[in-house]
Amino acid sequence: MTSLTPPTPGTRLDPWFGAYAQRAHNMRASEVRALFAVVNRPEVVSLAGGMPYLEGLPLGVIADTMQRVIATQGTTALQYGSGQGLEELREQILDVMRLEGIDAHPDDVVVTTGSQQALDLVTRIFIDPGDVIVAEAPSYVGALGVFRSYQADIVHVPIDGDGLIPEALEETLTRLAAQGRRVKFLYTIPNFHNPAGVTLSLERRPRILEIARRHGVLVIEDNPYGLLGFSHDPLPAMRSTDEEGVLYLGSFSKTFAPGFRVGWVVAPHAVREKLVLASESAILCPSNASQMAISAYLSTSDWKGQIKSFRELYRERRDAMVGALAEHLPDASWTVPDGGFYTWVKLPDGLDSKSMLPRAVTGRVAYVPGTAFFADGSGADHMRLSYCFPTPERIREGVRRLAAVVNAERELVEIFGTSPSPDDVTDIDNPGPDSL
Amino acid sequence: MTSLTPPTPGTRLDPWFGAYAQRAHNMRASEVRALFAVVNRPEVVSLAGGMPYLEGLPLGVIADTMQRVIATQGTTALQYGSGQGLEELREQILDVMRLEGIDAHPDDVVVTTGSQQALDLVTRIFIDPGDVIVAEAPSYVGALGVFRSYQADIVHVPIDGDGLIPEALEETLTRLAAQGRRVKFLYTIPNFHNPAGVTLSLERRPRILEIARRHGVLVIEDNPYGLLGFSHDPLPAMRSTDEEGVLYLGSFSKTFAPGFRVGWVVAPHAVREKLVLASESAILCPSNASQMAISAYLSTSDWKGQIKSFRELYRERRDAMVGALAEHLPDASWTVPDGGFYTWVKLPDGLDSKSMLPRAVTGRVAYVPGTAFFADGSGADHMRLSYCFPTPERIREGVRRLAAVVNAERELVEIFGTSPSPDDVTDIDNPGPDSL
């Protein structure tokens, strides 16, 4: 038998391997993507995904609305549209944002293909390779992926139960300035944070804005969950008190449905013009059909009532989640979110959520390891559990299974002194869209 | 009275002017955008836009199909989907591409938000600032915009009535190699070229592929119009004979409708993986609702019959266009396209299509100046006229008006020796999505 030298990974089958842009090398397929494919099997309880629960939507009504839109306005709905988005929808978006105290003009709004595209466009117009983006520790995995793809340097700032810590932000920005680093923006999720589940307190909001303003740093306020609070009315958005210093990102994905891919960004005039040009370059224009479907839904349905029923649904699931954690994983600790989709769980000492994941999937339960939410690969002592999609019963079953996995893992750690890390789990940077 | 120094343009109102990325400075709003806003007024005959004519679509049937999709599969249609796109649609896309001799696997296809997004993703994964992209002279304005936004250096290669000239490509690639320039890909529109209206001959296709292969240059085959030929069956795509060397871009925007924003790219395995990662970063996933609408249309309607009727419709309009040009502008010359949406008109000597545009709009007719289709600002002696959207009667009226504008312009040139260029028309680089 001849001994074969294995080819360098990625070169053998790819004649264009040497032709990629620098940024493409920052786009890596995660080795746990294969695991996430398994996660969607019915026998696995997935506490990994960020998918909203859509059974509660009035599908028949939405279907009839869509029928009417195409039958009566089809030549508009099926045609190219404006790069900025339809004016009627932009006006309705103002109604949505008014619930959080935002006073804006339709011209300030740019409609995007989900708020993920807004993240992409904002990063595209502001970030040169090596520029610094400041983000919470932890932060949204999909944002970190965008930032990395534009070769940004991500610097984390710690949070606590009241969200981003102003003193830590001040210290970080001062240190970066002393180092001569160029900080382009602060990326923050003030409400029902993904993954941490915490909310920036009312008291801290003006302090964060003041610090950012003093350091000349733009604030990106990403707010997909703000209307999904469990116990009180929405807090005023940071954008509601700062028009020039804040870019606000909104989305219909969590308050209505993600399948139309409609989000938006509100930006100061000149920035908004750049965003429109960038969006035209990226996709020409957002889908008229999608925008008109959302617009018709907003004008003909009780969308506020629907959000209220989502809040009740998700609160019940949050209760199921934290109740099951208290019962089955008393040695762990977790945030108790007052809205949104996620709780952030700290594992008992010595456990590693990333290396444990394959064994969890074997145990028919899935989560997202904490490492996905840090640019520097830390966070293995945490995991994100989502309670948005599974029923309360499935949530309890999932936590039960997770506890069994954790307990078995703990025995391994006691025997071996460390949590064994299989070779094939080396990178959770991009677990794929299902996990977001 | 105090004399005021006007502020530097763009700085006074934009507190973030100093924070933009390098690439954002390549995204410029065209001063003729204001003109294009006027173009959509009913009194103006627009021969500028690339909008398909949708009146012929069975809107009632499409509306009912969409109703059924949401009523029966709503929790999928309204949910997040896969970054690569729905498998069922990718299989149907294979049926579409088989009409051009392409034999591919569903795994090879990535669904995008219009083929514009495919252009963006391909450029994103391959282009570092300063890399060379070779493109036809002229080339699609929307592609040039994407290439510029990634700071590519665009090098044009001349075309003639049979499309890209192989000898000119060979000469260009050899020269660039001698200069040590890194050519990342050739961007070409082989069928019913936008804006030139010409088609790459059957005889030249293998020669172009051979030259590109020999120089190690990837070929981007952009083919939105290939099925819209007037006199013969579609020519075999370049991708049909070269799986590894060609990335193929397709779209439903011209053969069905652009309003769902569904296009696709076919790529070799490893490149396709990068494209999926890049797309997930840009938008998470394409719209399930849009994809399922297209999929249901393809499986329940006579889509080939619809394309046939589009071909007849556009041929009649092409005939109206070239007939009117022969009657009213005998001193100009133009291509006679055998499919697609556009003819490329060379103006009588001494006329400048860019400086003439404001006077044309005053004369209630619009076109896209040739300068939009060149990276170096040349092309002012040409204009693109599209015949896709206006009725034959409106096309004839538009050309009549254009002839009056041209004749008046010619008098100006005879008197002043040159075509006067108003100060406010300095940049047609990005005329906005309506003109594409």
C-alpha cells in the first residue's frame, strides 16, 4: 500500500482557492454546522434556534391579504421598487417605533432584507479592515459574523443584569483612544439581549449615550425584541433621545414573521443616503411583494393585539424554562429575561459547553455554546438556551435531557479533570442561520 | 452683508462624515438621480428603465397561488429558511437552466435576493481593493456599481456585433499579466447584452472559455435575458461546457417578475460554500415566502408558455423601437437586438448623451446616457434605449420626441461647436434602481 499525503484542506477540490479576497478567509464554515443539521430532527429538543413561534398567527387572514395585494396591486407588488423601500410601509414603521418613543420622518427609514441586511450595510459603509467595533460581551453571533467578514477588530465590554456597564464602556473607549485605535461604532442590543437576556436599565441609557457622544462613537441600537417585554411597556429607545448619534435597527421577524425578510434602519440624513446606495448595490431594492404583505397586515390586522399574544406566549415559555432550570440544574445559574427569546446559562464549574455539544445532541437536546457569542473564543462556561419555539412541555423535556448530559459530563470531568474535546468541534463561529 | 464661505459639500450636515469606510467614498449619489425621479411622471416617455412589462402575467392565478401557499404552508413560508435557499426551488431552477444546456445538481445552486445579490456576493468573496475585474465595454451599470463599491479596478474589453471579441480579451489578459496585475474574474453578459443588445456567438463561446482558463481567470456569466430570444432557441450557456471555470447567474426578474427578488448563482462546490456563508452574513437567508411563491408558480403555471408570450411581446416592442429609430433618427446607428430589453444607440457626431439628458427630460423623454456603462466615464456618444416597458405606441412617441431633442441639440452644436454641459450633470455612475 502506498502512503498518501493528504492534501491541504480546501485546496484539492477548489481550483479558485488562491483567488479569494482576504475577507473571504474570515468566512469559515463551522464544524458544528453538521450538528445543527441534526438539531432539526424531530427527536431532538432544540433550545438552540431563535425561530419565532408562528402557529399563533392568523395564517388564513394573512393568506387572504396577500391574495388581495397581488390581485389588485400585482403590477406594483411584482415590480422593482425603490431602493429605500415603499413610502407607505416606512410611514407604518413610524407607528411601530412610536411605541418606543421614537419620533422620526419616513425619509429617515431604509427598509432592508431583514435587519441582518441593515447590519451588513452599516458595517459596509463604516468599517475598513482593522477598525474597532465595540460590542457587549457576549453579543449576537450574526452581528459578530458580519463584523468579522468586514475584517473589523471586535472589542468586548462587559455587561451585568442591567445591561452594558457604563464605567466599563468609558474605560474601554478611553483605553482604545490612548492606543490610537479608531473606534467606529458601539453595537448594542439594549432590550432582552441576545444571548444574555438582560435589558439596559432606563438609568443607564443616557449615560451610555453621553459616553459614546463624548468619544465620537456612533451607537448602533439593534432592537428586534423591544416590543416583546413580559412585565411592562417598552422602554424608550436610545434613538428616542438622540437622533444624530444613534442608528436604530428594527425588524418584523420577531413581532410578526421572518419569512418576508423585512427589517429597517433609521439613520441621520447623510448616513441614510449612503445606506440606500449600499443597499441598491447589494440587492437593487427590497421585495415589493414582501413589503406590501407587511403593510397590508399592519393596516388590516390587530398587530398590537398579536404582539400582546406573543408576549403572553413567550412569557409562559420563559417560565417553563426557568422553572425547569431550577428543578433540574440547580448548580447552574442563569438570567431571568423579562422579554425576548433567550436565557444565558452559566454551567457548573469545569464544564465546557462547546466540547459538550456533540454529547448533548446524542442526548437529543441542543443549545448554542457560549463561544459563539464572543469574538475571542471565550464563553465556553456559558450556553444560550432559547425558549421561543418549543412548547413549554418540550422545553421542560429539553432541560431534563440537558441536566442528564451535564451530570454525565460532570462525572467525566471528575474522572479526567477536564471536559474531553472531540477533534471535530473546533469552531462555533458560524453555526448557520437556524441557530440565530 | 457678510460673505459666507460655503461649507465643504457633505460635511456640514453629516457628523459622521469622517467615519465612513474607504469603500463608502466609492458610493456616490448621481446628480442625475433627481432627473430619474422625474422620469416616472406619466407625461415622460421613459426609454430608460429596465422594468419588465407585467400586465401580461396571470395576476389572479398568482394571487390565488400565493393565498394557497400561505394558508397551507404558512408556518414554513413565514419562517426563517436555509441560507442556500429551498431545495425544491433549487431543483426547479435546474429545469429552467436545462433549457440552456446546463446540467447541475441542486447543491450547486445558491438562491439570492435577485441576481444583484449574487453579483454582490461573488464580488465580496473574490475582490480585494485594487484587484482587476475584466468586463465588456460597455457593461451593466449595476455590476459596475458593485465592483466599484468593493474598490475593484475595472478594465474594459471591446465588443462587436458578436459580443466579446476573443482577440481583444487575449490581448487584455496578456497585457495585464505582463503588468503583474491580479485579474480575479471576467464579467460577461453573453445573451442580449445590457446595454449593448448583442449576443456572444456560438463560435466564440469556447474560445472565450479557453482564453479565460489559460489565464486562470474565473468567468462570471450573467444571464438574466437568455430565455428571452426573439428568433431562435436559447444558445447553450457557457456554464454548460465548463463547470469549474464558470459562475452562472440567473434570475426570475425578467422571465417572471422582479418583485419577489429571487435570483440564483451556480458555482463549483467550494466557491458555493463561500457564497452561502457570505449570504448568511448579508441577509441570513432569502425569503421563504418569495421562494415558495416562485416555486408554486413554476409547478402550477405554464411558465414556458408565459416566457413565449413575453418573447412575442418584447419582439413587437423591439420592432417598434428600431422602426421608429430608422424613421426619426436616420443619422444615428443602433444595434438590432435578437432578444432582451435594450438597444444601444450611437448618436450623430458631436452629441453628448450625458449633457443632453436634462433637455431630453424637458422634452418628455428619458434614456440612460452611455457613460453609465463604462467605468472610465467614456461612452457619452452612446445611449441605452429600452423597449421593455412602454407600449409600441409610446415607444414610437418616445423616439419621435428624442429625435426632436437630438435635432435641437445638433443645432446647438453647430452654433457653439460643442454640446453645452450643465453644471448639475456631473455623474451618472449610479442612476438608481429604476434605470437598471
